[in-house]
Amino acid sequence: MTPDPGASAERTRLAWRRTGLSAAAVGLLAARPAFTPDATPPRVLLAAAAMTGWVILVRLSYLRVRGLRRGPPQPGRRTVVAYAWVTVGLAIIGGLVVTL
């Protein structure tokens, strides 16, 4: 049986899309405290940072999916590293949201 490189690229594309959707959920949960009546300026800034991080993650996902459509799929070394750093930033923002 010969391997099908198209199927693995398709699975990877779907995984990147799922990851982008989960990043949207994290961003919205991090922004939620900014929409309460007693929201303080730090909460609003953290919400803005969370939404900015989410936009960056969606853009990186889009770039990676586009790179996978090319034949043969291009490795995404820089995209993956950038995605990891933004994810760490969102984790820090999430920690700050909990403590404020």
C-alpha cells in the first residue's frame, strides 16, 4: 500500500482549523471579564490583548493552511514557533485574568 501524502496534509489542515477555533474560545473567555459592569481598565486591556492574540493565531493558522495546500506541502517551522509563542502569551493573559 502506498502512502497518501494528500490525506496527511488534509488532516493537518483540519487540525490547524480546530486549533484556531479553540483559540477563539480561549480569547472570548479571556475577554469576558471586560464586559461586566465593574470592569476595570486592566481587565479591558487584557481583553484587548486576548483578542489581539486570537487574531494573530487565526492569521498564523491561515498562513499554515495555505502552506499545506501547495504541492508538495511546505514545512511550517516559523509558523509553528510563532504559534507556540502566541499561545504562551495567551496563557499568561489567562493567568492575569484569573488573578485580577
